[in-house]
Amino acid sequence: MNVAAMVVDLVERYRGGPAPLVAVGDPVVRRIAEPVAGQVDSELLRELSEIMFATMHAAPGVGVAAPQIGIPLRLAVLGDAARGIAPEVAAARGRVELAEFTIVNPSYAADGPDVGFYEGCLSMPGYQAVVRRSESVLATFTDLDGREHVERFSGWPARIFQHETDHLAGIIYIDKAETRSLSTNAALGERWSQPTPDAAADALGFDLR
């Protein structure tokens, strides 16, 4: 089945609601996604985006890439209400509200120092690990109306953009993680909920530099 037929099938099945998330181990999560280049019309692409937002909200999460619902297209949705975050945690991580938006054919260039924090993935539920990512990125993408954007993101929004864009290259966060930091969500909440992962690095034996 070609990508256009896959999108039509998924939209017909899940229009108006969330789609099932694809877990790590499925080849589509490791496949390099095709650039969006007119395979589907703009209305169908918009419906696909709406399903992806519904999936993100239901999870809940702060982003979903099209391969995570089985569609190998360079498309992702992002958004972070950043509610219920302790002020010291938000400050350390640069966790600020990120209004919801859709990115088409995105790319990014590192534009700041690398910083390490725990992150997880909806396609690998139950675990988190420390990933060093650029604190700031220069992001390039197109929106659903075909307008091109070049924007700078920093802090947690930059991390979200990098995480979701990596998905479109078949890259999962664990590929870039300090594997000694890998923790279950329960262990993370019990032991490593500090604003930064310095204590985890000391105890588990990984390098944050």
C-alpha cells in the first residue's frame, strides 16, 4: 500500500478521534519518512493532523510524529501546555508553554550548547532516559497552508522539536540516550525527580558533559 492509500485508510478509520500508537519494534518507526510532496491533498493532510493531535491529547504527550501512527510521512504535531510543573523544574529545563502547531518536512540545526535531561517516548512507554540535546535550535518547516517558517526554539520546546523531527529519520530517543540512565517511570518518580539529572548521573555512572 502506498503512502497516499495508507493516509486515506487511516483517516477513514479514525476520523475525529485518536489512532493507536505504534510501538518500537514496528519497522515503520525505524523507516525514513517520505517528504510531504503532494501525495495527499491539503484537506486530507489536515484531517491526518487532527487525528495526530487527538492521539497526542489522549496519550497524553507533547508531540506525535506521523510514523508513530503508522504513516511514513515527514509530518508531526507538537504542543505543550506545561501545566503542573514545579517552578524549579520548569526553570531548570526551560519548560514553557508551546502552542500547538503542525510541522511539515521539518529540519533543525543545533544553535546552542548540549544539555541533558530525562525524556520518554509514546512509542516506548514506561521508560525514560537522559538525552543530551542542543538547548537551542534553528528550525525550518512548512505549515499546513504551505507557508515556510524559520524559527528559533530554546529550552523544552527545542527538545520537543528535535525529538519529533528525529522520529521522521527513524531515530528514537534511546538511540541518543545515556543508556545507563534508562529508568522505569516508577523509578524515575521515586529517585530521579530532581530538576536536573546530576544525582542520577552520579549514582548510575553516566556522564552529563
